[in-house]
Amino acid sequence: MGAALMMVDSRLRSVHGGETAPDSEQQELTDRFTASLGPDGLDGLLDGTCPSSTCS
């Protein structure tokens, strides 16, 4: 749960700071991180921030 919130928080801070385009280095790190999780890990990451009972 913490990882997903940190990713969202980082992006929100960039947008709030006036940068609407994602930082290329940040995007690459995010892509690598999510790729390393695999499908089950990514589902777990999302389930941690949004339980299926409230998002369905």
C-alpha cells in the first residue's frame, strides 16, 4: 500500500508544482518497478490501496 501511495504522491507533487508532463527518469523507474512486480504483485499493490469491495 505504501508503494502505491508514494507513486501517486510523487506524481501529484509534480503536477502541483506546475509540471504536467511526467519526468522521464521518474517514469522509467515507475515502469521498472511495476514490471518487476508481475501481474500478481501489481494486483496486490492495487488491492492494498483500493480494496475490491469498495472499487467494484
